[in-house]
Amino acid sequence: MISLLEILKTEPSLELIKGNQEHLLESIGHHLNSRSHCLYFIKNRKFIKRLQNSFEKKSLENIALIVDKGFYERTKEEFSSFYDIFSSLLSSTHVDVSISKCSKPFYDEKYKNLNTQLDGRQLGSVDIHPTAKIAQNVFIGENVTIGANVVIYPHVTILSNSSIGENSIIYPNVAIYHDVQIGKNCRLHGNVTIGADGFGYNFHDYIHHKVWHFSGVIIEDDVEIGANSTVDAGAFIPTRVGSGTKMDNLCTVGHNAQVGQGVVIAGTAGCAGSSVVGDFCFIGGAAKIGPDVSIGKGTLVAAGTLVTSDWPAGSQISGFPAQDHKEWLREKVQLKRILKQKEDEA
């Protein structure tokens, strides 16, 4: 538990509007998984709408909010009933920087007592099914659970508080960080990394302030991840890859991303932080889903496409930036006609 007093010491630019400095908080909250005893952040109306939807019909207790100072001054009357929900309310002149600084004490609190030097088998803190086959030169951290018939190849590292479901296969040189859940019948190919820190920084005063990620990854059942691919840890909610999803080699799923069931992600494609990919989408090779972008169920994303805005279910998109595929084809045809006309006139 982290007190508001400790947060104020960590981020002295914060101003306490209401609340008690002894208010204790368990973690930083997220609109996709709102909980009591958490700290939330607001920069603008979009974030208020998200939290209002998340809090709806829930009875949350002892929650705190850090809000952009200018935005609060402009909206404290308009959203007074929303601000009243929070037990503690603070303002920040730079909310993004506050997110970075406030995430550090929660990260330190979560991981301060982990033993990262001794194998959990020596500590007696692991639960490994007797049918699991584990090669030599495998490190298994404390409180790790490994299910029946799991096969783990040499030079795999599995850090603390992670689990691997039955019948999964982990190939050589895979790195599984803290707080990673891998489901049943999964296959992780060579040099895959699951749960590394997300690439999150906030730039201010010529410093890149790190956002500390401590929410891990959930890989559901029947997922296959190709060689040299990565799934980053979530900051304040777990990054999730849905059941039956298949990732090719050299793919990236960023922090907080939510990838649905039965998704196919072709080689070198990437889903940026906080992106949402609906069930049964197809993402072509080298395509990129931008940060905080959502694509609906069954969307087809052509190879090399850059997706910078939300798309509804069943879309077929291509281009840079993305547009409707048929529209993109028509533009290509028209462009060819124009170029041919200019050649003929030359």
C-alpha cells in the first residue's frame, strides 16, 4: 500500500485539493478494470468519459484522482458530481509526468521482496507438475506454476509469479518476465520475450520520464507466438492476447494492448500500446496498429498498413495512413490514369 504522502513526496508538484495524506492506495487504476483503493489520472474530457463508463453501477471505495490543473479549473463546476466520487483529489501541471513519477513507488512496492537470484526449486516455492519436461539450464523464479505435460527447452528464463498451462511448449531462449500467465496448449518459439517493460516515456524538461509497468501479461489458451516476437507488460492492466491467436515472427504487442481471440498477426506487424484488436482480425505483414487505436471484430488490415484511427467491425483497410481498401484501390487506379495522361502529353 502506498500513501498519498509518499506520492506527494515522489511528485512534489502535485497539489492536494481534498483528501487525507494518510489515504492508502493499492495500485494505479485503469478504465478497463476499475477498482477500489486505486489512483486514477485525468487529462481531458475523453478520460472523464472513459472513467464515467467504467465506474457506472460500481460502488468504488477510497479512490484518488490526479487531474490536469488547467482542465480542473475549467471544469470543476461542470463535473462537480464526478469529482465528488473521489476520496482524494489532486491537481498536476503535467499529468503525463505525474503518471511516470507516481508509477515508480507502486512498482518498487510490488517487486521489492522478490528473490531474483535463487531458483524457485531451491526455495521450494514452485508448483511443477511431475509430467512437465524441463531441460537443463532453465531458470525458474519463485512462485511459478508449471502445468502437466509442459515442455521447456534449454536456456529458458521464467521469472517470479508466472504460470504456464498444461501441454504448452516453450522453445529455447524464451524469456518470461514477472506476472505472466500463459494458458494451455501454447507454443512460444525461440527468443520470444513476454512481459518486458512497455516502451512508455513522457518527455518533459529534456528528460524522458519512464512509466513503470507492473501489471504483467495474460496469454490465453491455444496461442502460438513466432520467433523473436515480444509481448510487453501492461502498465496498470495486463496486456492480453486472446485464445487461438497466432503471431508470426518478429511481431510486437505493446503495453496494455488487448488482442482478441483468433487474431492472426503476420510477420513484423505490431500493435502499439493500449491498442485494441477485435476477435478474428487479420493483420498483414509489417502493418502497424497505432497507440490507443481500436479495430473491430473481423477487420482485415492489409500488409504495410498504418492504422491511426478507430475502425468498426468487418472493415477492410489498407494504405498509409489506413483507408477503406476499395477506396484505396480506386485512388491507385486514378493515380495511374493521371500519370499515364501526363506521360502521353510529354
